Amino acid sequence: MALSDKLTAKLNEQITNEFNASQIYLAMACMFDNMALKMLSRWFRLQADEERGHALKIIDYLLSRHAKVEIGSVPKPSPEYPSVVAAVEAAYEHEQKVTRQFDDLMAQAEKDDDYASQNFLGWFVDEQVEEEESTRHLLEVARMAGTHYLQLEAYVAHLRRSEG
């Protein structure tokens, strides 16, 4: 069964959304690096790499289904945020937005009775639960740390060590 035109279009849109998320997180990583917050910079750089990987995973899926791949342009990300907390808050809000995008994709796959796509998208739905939780947790810690950035850096370093 071929992908529906609607699902193909939505998946192509999601490729662009994932590349956009990657650019947003890379810009945040650069901001944190410029503030000498190396652990936060590393955390967001890894997030940027992960989002790029998500885009590539969708591209590979479309190609495996012999569907047309269209990669759109992404808007320029904000190079600065008023505070560390504001940047992490923007990241959390972005993850919530991405969750809604994948929910919409899943709804389209269900409407199309496309079980292969539902299975494929299920991975992303599960991934978004993890993404939202880790970003929400980072936001809570950032809020508690306030402007005590070294404490936040130490905590992020601790998280990284505990994750292996």
C-alpha cells in the first residue's frame, strides 16, 4: 500500500520541522557556549543532533515507501534568549509543539488505515514522551537554580554521567 498524499505531505512537513528543531537547539547550544555554560551547550548540541537524526529517519521511511521526499527551508532560529530559563522554557514549549505534530501524523495514519506508518510513528510518539519529560525536568532544575548557573552546570554534568 502506498502512502496517502496527505500523509506524505505531512511527513515531508515534519522533516522540515525536525531540521528546524535541530537549528533551534544548535543556536541555543551556541548561546550557552558563549556564556561559558559548556554542559548546557553540550546538552543542547546533543539534542540538535538527535532532531537531525529524526529528520533523516523520516526521510529514510519515505524513501522505503517509494514516496517523494521534499525538504523545505527552515526559519532562522533566535540567536539569543533573555535568560537561561527563557531558553530552556522555549525548548520545552517546542517539544510540546512537536508532540502535537506527531499526534497529528498518527491521526492521519489511523485515518488512512496505514498500519505500517502507525507502527513507524509509534516510535516517535514514545520518543516525544521522553523528550518532553527530559526537557521539562531541565526546565524545573533551571528555574530552581535561577541565576546560579554553576549549580545548573553541575547538575547537567551529573545527568550526563548518570546516563552513561
